[in-house]
Amino acid sequence: MTMIGDKLQQVRARIVTACTAAGRDPASVRLLAVSKTFPAEAVRVARAAGQIAFGENYVQEGVAKIEALSDLRAGLEWHCIGPLQSNKTRPVAAHFDWVHSIDRLKIAERLAEQRPAELPPLQICLQVNVDAGANKSGVSPGETLALARAVAALPRLRLRGLMAIPEPAPDFEAQRALFLRAAAVFEEMRGAGLEVDTLSLGMSADLEAAIAAGSTMVRIGTAIFGGRG
């Protein structure tokens, strides 16, 4: 097995262990492999090891990778997980399957207008800023429900849930406490009647705490592909 294949196995084992500790079914947590800055060939190797979903932060790099791996397109799921500016929505609408980082209605409206009619609806997560980081993207928890209702009403999009990237915390309990803030907003959306099923929380350093807080999708880069120079 390749090094990437070995690392994928290790991450999957961590997910199973974390789910067991939290009393959850491991099948309830999806693994998103964050392939940003790594070449298309690394994605090809990961796909051969059974990985389907891949996350990209930078639109231009992601689109180039999607095109380079066009022979695998039917078997890959591409997620745009980085901040999205208005001038980058068209290529995202045309190439990606998911967008995790919506925090403004204007961006969602552009994606809805620009999503090609022959493609399935674009799957959308709202990014919520759970710790009020001044320099971070994300809608505030108090404004999330209103944005969610507006996005859910747009054509060519399907609202799936929430994503959050809290500031690093020193230990498991501190990490879990931050993730629980996002989980509370997610439950508020569900309680309001929105059909959401995805809570995208957790990365290589804190996936256990994210799963303990209810994450249904962990975004893992370093633990699969290695460090980014």
C-alpha cells in the first residue's frame, strides 16, 4: 500500500475510535481529504485507496486539478472549502459539487444563477464563526438561521448544513466546547424545519473533539498527505 493509502487507513481508524468513544456509528462521519497544494497525482493515489471526497481551498488550483483528473470525474466528489469571492463563483458553480464556505447571501445568489442547468444542485454549507475571530470568514451564530432560510429558497442549490473552523484550542475539552457552539446552531436550523444533515467540523489535530460534538464530516489534510512546506 502507498504512504497515502497507509495514512488514509490510520485516519479512518481514528474516526472509528472517536465514534466508538462518543457512542456513534462510524458510518455517520464522512472523511473529506483536503488536497490543497498537493498535486493531482496525490488525489489519484488516494482515490485508488478508496477515498472519494476531496477538498480544495483555492479555486484556480482546484479547477485545474478537477480538469487534470477528468477521467475520474464520475468517481470523485469535489468540495470548495476556502473563502469565496464574488469574482470566483462562476468556475466554482461549473466545476465543484459542494461549497462549504458561504457566509453571505450575495455569494449564494451568484452560485445559484451560475450553476449549469445540466448539473445536479450545488450542495451548500454555511460557514459559521463560532468564536468571533475578527479576521475569519463566517456568519455570526445569531445571523445564521436567517441566512440559511434565504439560501434554502434559492434554485440550483441544496442547503446541507454548517461548517466551522474555530481557533486552535489547547485540549480536547476546549476544542469540544467550541465545536458544540456550531452544533447548537446546527440544531437550531433543524428545529426551524430546515432539512440539513451535514456538520462539517474537525481537522487533523482535533477530529476526535469534533466527532464528540456531533460532526458528520471531518476535513483532513496533513494527516493524509503530509505537511505543506
